[in-house]
Amino acid sequence: MTGMHAKTYTVTDAIPWLTPATRKWIYGIISAVIVLLTIYGVLTDNTAPAWLGLASAIVGNSIAFVNVPTARDENTIQPQQPDIAP
């Protein structure tokens, strides 16, 4: 029977240039910017971790959002059946 396997979606399906290496680079840039803003007094030592967490959550959730398929294609995505023991 064909079409029984679920298609695996990756973030590169939605945004081809957003590879794992690019995502690592983005997180590194965010961290460096937060450190520089703290050094130059734009952010305080107390607020820098909160801004880093916010920036990481926005980027991480954005990547997750584009990684999740929006329409179900019955030929490629199969619903998972719960494993129910008698």
C-alpha cells in the first residue's frame, strides 16, 4: 500500500536558506547584540537575561511556526493512532 508513511517536514521546506547552521548563527548574533547592549549601558545586568530569553523565544517560535505544515495532505500525513492497551 502506498502513502502510508508520513512526510517529514523540515524548516528548510518552508524557508530554504534557514539551515541549522544559519539558525546557530542567528542565535549567536542575538547573544552578541545583547552583550554589546549591556556593555554600552542600553540594557542593565538585570534586564539583559530577560531580553535574551524574549529574543530566543521569538526566533525559536518563529522557526517552529514555519516548520509546522498548515494543510493536511491525506497522501503524505497520516494521523497517529493512540496506543491503547486493553
